[in-house]
Amino acid sequence: MCGRGKLHAQSFMPNTTKSSTGEAGWIAALHRLESIRELLSTPEHDLPMARREPLEAEFFDLQGKLPTEVFVAVRSRLAGDQPLIASAYGMRCGFCNLSMPRGDHTTLLTGDEIVRCQICGVVLYAGADERQRVASARAARESKRAGWRQ
């Protein structure tokens, strides 16, 4: 069986407990899954079996370590070539660049739930720069309010 066929034939179970690595862990895992998927999509004559088999094993191992809600969100995209994850920039999806509802943006910043773009379906995350930008804006608003109270 060719290496590409193995990706579709094996089954696995996602992690059903809360991730011990937290949000940063599953974000890194999704980025690694995307890079492995890209490598495995190369023709077999360009990627020797000795290199392909460990990558396939890592691909399935990473999927099994994802929290259930993250796995469910990306399951349909794993076999294709669509991106799994994108960073949000402001209130926009980092992949399709369309606006997201304010509630989704707030949820994204709190990290309480998985947020998917309503248009393209990628899992969104707030990068450190986005969290810092929002924190700075909040601090500026609080400072302004404190000035009004005096």
C-alpha cells in the first residue's frame, strides 16, 4: 500500500481529557500536522519510505494527542490540502481575511472554546501579538477612564 493510502486507512482516537499542554500545545501540534501533511503529499519517489513511515507515525500520534474538540474541528480537513489553523488579526480570519463576529473574537481571546471561521472553517487562535494588542487597548481605555474619575 502506498504511503498516501495509509493516511486514510488507519483509525485513531483523539484525546478525551483536557490537554495538559494547553492552548499553545495544540496550536503547535496543528502547525506540525500541516507541515507533515505537506511532506507526505510529495510523490513517493521524492520521499523515501524510510523517511515517510516515521512521518506517518508522528502524524497519527499528534492527532491522538489533540483535545477532542480540536480534533473534531479539523477532522474533515486532515485528508485534504486546506489549512487547519490560522491566526486571527484583529477581528479578521488570518486565512480568508473576512471579519468575525465580536463574540467569536472575545471567545478567541479568552481561550475557553475552539473558534472556527464561519466562512472558511479553519480553527482560529489569537497569537501573542494579538493578545498584546488587545491588552494594550484595554489598558489605554482603563487609563482614560481613571483620568475621567479624578
